Amino acid sequence: MAAAPNQSLPTQCADWPDLKAAYRFLNHPDVTPELIQSTHRQQARQLCQKHKLILAIEDCTELDFTSHPATEGLGPIGDGHGRGMLQHSTLAATPDGHVLGVLHQIFRNRVPAKEGETRRERRERPKESDFWHESVEAVGALGPETRLVHVADRGGDDFSMMVACGHHEVGFLVRAQHDRCINDGTNKLWSYMEAQAIAGYRDVPVPARDGQPARVASLAVRFSRVRLDPPKGDPRFQEPLEVWVVSVIEENPPKNIEAIEWMLLTSEAISSREQACERVDWYACRWVIEEWHKAEKTGCRLEASQLKDAEAIRCLASFIAVIAVRMLQLRDLAQMATVSPVKGRNSSADRPEALRAVVPYSWLIVVAHLATCRPEKLTPRQFWLTIAKRGGFIGRKGDGLPGWQTIWRGWYDVMMMVRGVEMCTPHPDAETYG
């Protein structure tokens, strides 16, 4: 699947016995997404423990299978007329946005509210808001040497999620959705933060999305410590929650582009402008999970699956989740190696021996041929730039860095060449067969 992520199962498993085995595996009652990902999640946690700070980036997305009416076990999505399932994922990432792996996933069908639902019935009905604290509880802590901070968009603005973080001694950074009462009901969140002085400004890169070009946004930063009042009428929560708030607003957005405005709630103490700006940078890393969703749906074509059972689709999605991580990791490696070298600095991206230590010789031969240089002279920068160009990267001034789709197209193209070279290489026992 990793060798051809954008192909269907029949293409990935070219022989009928292999394809039949894949179908049996995905439909086996003892096979679950948790078991499929168990080793990957364990390795991801081990990687996390090498860092002092890890961001657990959470998000929920709809998997749309409306065009597959024969698939059983799906639920309503969108406005209720579509068919599919909800996928809530937690990715481990470093504070500079490099993805280490999947920490947890939940697959569930949406349960619509019934007419005349009472407050108690609403609390008992499975809801998307449950995903956030369930993920916090499932992931837990990473150990005494690694601080884990859950990062979530407005869907994660849930009191139970923030309380769960406290119980497990992990942190949170959540974009506020509700204009909550604060400080024992004496203030409301938005008006209180608007009255705070601007502590400084922070430039944040904004990726291209929804037809809008990538840009760098200059954000006015305010911060303060407040007490969030517990939700009224919910007997589970009686005590206020002390948090720090960072408010950022783009005062002069480009014409016809919606300004960025984030109200961030965090458990992590803030006593300076630098710390407030650091929290903004952490939240900006949340965009990586949207890229990961794109890798799942566009790069691996998850929603094109023709499997007939929702449970089998969940198992397939658990494989694709890991492959999508690999796609982003390849992009990160390529981007680090293809950035322009700093004059006078001897980077590992320009040392051929650094590449020879990790890349098979057959890859060196093929990529060196494409780069028109000798294999022993090929540098990591040339290696990745050549692969990116095979995927359509031109590398003009102002083009930016190659994205995961470009890298993966080039990687797949070169991989096919490498396989051809390896097939034509004489087998060690060739003379035995005459």
C-alpha cells in the first residue's frame, strides 16, 4: 500500500491470492484498527520520549462514502443526507510541526439528536464533543521527561477535555469557541481580552487553503490569566478552571481575505510576550493535521474505497493513517534538504556521506543518473531536489518548498525506476541456472 498509496486494493495486490487475503484480513472479526496500529503507536510514543515537549494535535473529519450505496454500517454526515463516518485522530508532532506518528484514533458514526431531547438525554448521547476528552484519556501521559500538550481547534473547546488534561497531568491549548463567563461571572471572555494591552506582534505563516494563497500574517498578541466558570447546569463540574488566554488578531489582512482571529485557552503558564508568542506558534502547528487529512483523502484516496462494510473501511483507514504520516515525513525531509544553504555553513544536506549512510545503493545510482552526477558525489540536497523535480517541482524563486503531493509523485516515479534496475541486476545464483 505504501508503494502505491493512490491506487486501489486490486492494483496494490496484483495477484488474486494476495487480494483475497487482504479482503479476508480487513473483514476478519478479530482485526481492529487499534490492533493494526498498535506497533506504530508504540513506536510513536518512543519517538516522543526523546523530546522535552510534544504537541498532541487533535482533529475530527468526516469520511464521505455517499457515492457507495452498497456499503453497510455507515451513518449520516454533513447535513444528514450524506453517508459516512467520523474519524477523530491525535497526531504526535514536535513544536516545529514535524509529525512523529499517530497516537490515537476513534472511528464512530454520528448519532443525531432526537426531537425534544432533554439536557440529560443530550449528556448521555454519544457526541463529537466526547472525542476530545476520550482521546486525552486514551493517550495519557508520555512519562516524566516529556511534556505533552493537546492542541485542538474550536471543536475541542469543551470543559471536560480541559479537566481530563489536568487529571492526566498533561497540558492543553484550545481555540475558544464559546464566549464563556470568567472570573466568577464578573466578565465575558471576549470583552475581557479586548480590554488587555497589546503585548507585541507575531508573524505566522498561513498555508494556502480554500482558494486563498499562502501568506504571512502579522498578529497582534494579548495575554492574561483568567478563571473559567464551570458550565451551568452540569453537575459534573463545580469548580472554576484557571487558564491562561492568548488573543491574536490580524489587524490588516489582505483585501478580500478573512482576518485571522484566535482566542486560545491554555494550561501552560504565560508570563512574557515571548511565551505568549510561543503558544501562538504551537497552535499554528495544528495546520499539519489538515495536511494529513488531505494526504489520507487525496493522496491515498481513502474515500474511493469500494469495501462493502464500514468495519472493513475502518481497518483500511487505520493502515492509510500510517501511510499518510509517512507522506508528511517525506515532505519534511525533502523541505529540510531543499532549502537554500546558508553561506559559510556546512550542512549535512550538502555532505554526500550523509546520504550514503541511509540510502540504498540502487537509489543512489538512479537519482545520481537523473541529477547528472556521480553516485559518490550525490548530496542529500541534490537527492531530494531531483525527486521533487520528478514530481513537478520547478524550484523558481518564489515557488516555496515542495509539498507532500509533489514529493510523493516524484518518489513513486523514482521508485519504479529503482525496481527496474533491481530486476535487471544479475542474481547472485544466476550462473547456476545457465
